[in-house]
Amino acid sequence: QVQLVESGGGLVQAGGSLRLSCAASGRTFNIDAMGWFRQAPGKAREFVSAISRTGDTIYYAGSVKGRVSISRDNAKKTVYLQMNSLKSEDTAVYYCAAANRPPSVFTSVSQYDSWGQGTQVTVSS
């Protein structure tokens, strides 16, 4: 079993930046792709970004493309999400996810096997 712990969320003004981190522990040798999703109150969980095991394949949601950057450090078993030019609509709980095999669809919630508890990001306008 894989455990994921997110950190780095908080309150930031519009236009500001945050860097989220997600540290993995447990059976980390199982981890292939990793992703970030978010969920705003009253809305479904939505894809933000994902990265393959080697980092050579990366996806971004259209709503964040150009403003966020995903990276991973396999030696540290950590994935990062650098978010810049934050907007009020970015306010949500951000979840880290890990897949045990290469996803056929990186953007799909169902492709991921392990989830963190989430970290709140609030952007004030």
C-alpha cells in the first residue's frame, strides 16, 4: 500500500504563487504515474496535471496550462506542483494521486490507485 501526504497549500492573493509537495511512503516501488487533482465545493474532482514515471510525459488541464508546472524526484519519492499567477477559480482542495501502472488516460480519476488527504488552496481576489 502507498501513502501520500500533501503539503504546501494555504491562502494566497490572486496573482501569487504556491508550491505543493506530495511525499510517498510505503510500497513506493509500485508507483508509476503521479497526478494532481482538485475539488472545489459542490463540484466534481477534476484533473490538474500528471507526470509519467520517468517524467518524460506530462499533461496539464487547459485551465492551468502555462501557469503550473509538475515535476517529480523519484529519489525523494516526491512530486511537486508549482502554481503561478493564481486565480480565485483555482481555490479548491488539491489531491495527489499515484497509479500502480501506466495510465491509459492520465487525466482520469479512475486510473489512480492511491490518494492523499488533500491540501487546501485558497486564492483571494
